[in-house]
Amino acid sequence: MNIFFLVIYFVCFCLIAGGAFAMMYANITSTWNEPVVPPKPRHPEAPQPGEEVMYVDLNREKLENLYND
């Protein structure tokens, strides 16, 4: 009886290990076959990194002050 369970254990182990390696192989080959997508061009009016941008602060306190005035 112990040999039967040992055979079942090793069969299940081989199935799981084979599935894991098949999934790793499929993931690796899919990344190799993907075309390299160039980055999208930036909008000409977009701020450069580090450049200060003007914005409107509409938090609740300022909105309440504007409403009360």
C-alpha cells in the first residue's frame, strides 16, 4: 500500500513540476516574441520634468471662503 501512495505522490509531483516549467517557458518565449513598442511622444506643451506648473487649489476651506464671500 505504501508503494501505491509513493507512486501517486511522484506522479502528482511530476505533473506539477512539468506544469510549472511549461508555464515558465511560455512566459519567457512570449516576452521574447513581443515587438518593442517605442515610447509615446510627449505633447509639445507638456511640462518638462522639474518644471513648475501653475495650478488652482480648490480644497474645501478655500471653496467655503469663496462661497461665504
